[in-house]
Amino acid sequence: MNVSLILIILLVGAFATYLAGDKLASKVALFFGLAAAGASIVLLNHYNSGENISFINQWITQPNISFALKADGLSMAMLLLTTVLTPIIIFSSFGNEYKNSKSFYALILFMSFAMAGTFLASDGLLYYIFWELSLIPIYFIALIWGNGDTEDRKKAVVKFFIYTLAGSLFMLVAFVYMYQKAGSLLLEDLYKLNLTANEQLWIFLAFFLAYAIKIPLIPFHTWQASVYQKAPTVGTMLLSGIMLKMGLYSVIRWQLPLAPLAAKEYMYIFIGLGIAGVIYGSIVALKQKDLKKLLAYSSLAHVGLIAAGTYTLTLDGLRGAVLQMIAHGFVVVGLFYAAEIIFRRYETRAIVEMGGIRTQSPKFTSMFLILVLASVALPTTFNFIGEFTVLYSLSQINIWFAILGGTTIILGAYYMLKMFQHAMLGETNSKVFADVTINEGITLVIIIGVLFFFGMYPKPITDLITPSLEEILTQINRIN
């Protein structure tokens, strides 16, 4: 039994969902999403018991390419994030009606398949293929089932697709160059390359372009807010909850170990870019009147802090970044889902048109408040563990990095609580806000349960990821 099973389940699920027809598509997609999540948990138990669940097989003879899937603690953590969030995202969509739903749900599972493959691939070409495959389903999800004016949506989605594809081409060039040096694209073979400082710099920058656009980091973020706003909420959840983690994960797995000299030489610049994203995202979020746009810029601020943590090149920085990736995945999916619940009732995302929800639905208000507090890293929530660890790692590099990075908590608390006041409190709105349905309540309770459980007991995740991160740090600190 190996991790290829997860990819098979998700790929078969995508085809089965399409063939099931529009009436059964959502239920079939949920079944396969849950099957993948269950299989991931079973594989995690095998991994924890010491079994080798990685998979490698010769794929192409010339050039020398392998179908290689690496299952270590880091990739297993990201695989679990993907396979657990996928059925939650599918289930969250049950309150909406979608035309041609068989294609819609099939694309969700196919995107999950591609993202899981990206987290598992340990051959450069295979990794690149999965990386690019994940673009195709989100392009169609946002284009066909998105919100707002059709022409505006097309512009936003095409910009995102071309922007991301162009950045990835630089990464492909870097892989071609390294293949000429190593004769292989297996991760362990690339790690053994003895590249000069100049070679490492160009490889580092090539990877950085691909990852900075995907994460995104400023000034490569210009696609994000419009796509998050125009995409259907399910698409926004997939983008913010899982897809942007591909870039952050890849910084740790590929960029830093392959070009450690450049990473060390220019550490302060890239930490600075991450922190600049924290400040910029927070300030812009303060001025947003559209709820989804506010959450988009809030996400930009949080991922800036995560990126800053990865570039500290410390164990605390890498560990905090991974913890925050997982925590951010759950909380941002929860927040966008809460925004969708409001839209279902009020048919608006304008914060000024909300208000008075507390008096009509105290249950929803309470759950939304918990998600808001989790997003600003309230102690006992999962986000607190990740943000505290990242800020501690930044303080080890320079105390001013920690102080500036900490503004995400202060500014985040201000704009999130201000938004909560406008949306939830005040006089009763003339529009009726029906209380949460059973399906909506289940989705929110699961997300909140995860945030509280790992906020108070993060040990299972830290134990899972730490050995892998220590190996990566050893690679980063090797003598060239």
C-alpha cells in the first residue's frame, strides 16, 4: 500500500463523478472525497508504524524520468490538508445549485488530484506536470461558475492563468538546466548537485518567480483579489485553502534545499518581501467594502508572514510556517464559507448592506466570531501556534522582523472585528436571515473543531513534520 492510492481514488472519482450525471454528481464527489481522506489517514498510520509508503517507478527512459512519489512527514501533512479539506469544500457547496454540476464536481476532484500530486511528487518533471495540471480545473471553475460580470470575470481568470503559467516556465527552465547537470530529476539526485553560487542564484530566482505568483507575494499578487472575488466560493476555498500552499510547500521542499547559498545570501530581502506583504495586505484589507475582497487581502497578509518564516532557514521558522499553512487552510475555508452563507440569504457581499444578523441567527454569529478570532491568532486556536512560532523564528534573525510581522495580529484584529461589527451587530436588518441549516452547521463545527483541537494539542502535527524539516535543514546547511 502506497500513496499512489490517493491519486488513483481522486482521479477515478473525477471520472466517476462526471459519468454519474448532474443529479448524483455532488454525492458521488463527496463519497470519493471522503474515501481519499480515509485512505490518507490509513496511510498515515502505516507511515507512523515505519512502513515505506513512497512509490517510485521508471516512467520515461530517455530522458531519465521517474514516476516518484515521496511520502515523508511534510508531504503527508500537506496530503492530509488536501484530502480533508476537499470533502469539506464539496459538502459546503450542497446549499447551491450549479448548472452542469457533473463537470463542476469532477473538476473539483481533478484539482484535488493535481494538488495532491504536487505535494507528493519527487521527480522534477512529474512535479511540474502536477503543478500545471492544477491550473486547468480552477480556470474553468472560476470562468464558468464564477460571479459578477462575465467580461470582468474572463479578464481576471485569463490574467491569473497566463501570469501563473508564465512564472512556471522559469521553473521549467531551471529543471532543464539541472537535468543536464545531474542526468536525473529525482529530488535526491538534484540535492547532490554541487552548483556554484551564481548557478544557485539563477535557480533560486527561477523558482521564486513561480512560487511568488502562486502564493502570492507582493508585487506578484495583482491577480489574487479579483480572482478570489470572481470565483465561486468553492473555487475561492480551493485557491486559498490548498492551492496557495503549493507555493509555500515548494519553497521548503525545492527552492531552499536546491539553492541554499542564494537563500542564505539574500535571506533578509525575501524575509522583507514577506513582511511587506503582511503590512500591505493588512492596510488594503482595512479599506475593503466587499467581504470576499477583505478576506482575500487578509489571506495575503497571513501568507506573507508564512513566507517570511520559511526564509528564516531555521527549524522554528519552517515548522511554524507548515503549522500556519495547515491552520490557515482551515480558517480561510471557514471564513469564505461564512461569507457564502451570508450571500445565500442577503445576496450581497457588501459589508454595509449587512448588519443585525446576531439577533436573527445567534448560532451563526457565534461560529463566525470564533472563525474571526481564530484568524487573528487567539490563544487556544491553531493559528496562534503557527503565528507564534513564526514570529519567534523571525525574532531569532532580527527583533524588528518579529515586531513588523506582528502587525498582522494587531491590524488583523482591527479590520476583522470591525467587519464583524458591521456584518453581525447593529439593528436588525430588514432582510430575513434564516438560521444555519444542518449541513451548514456541520461544516462550520468540523472546521472549528479542528482549529480548537490542534490549537490546544498540536503535538501530532509537530511530531509528523519535524523529522522531515530537520532533513531539509541538513540539506540547506550542507557544505557546497
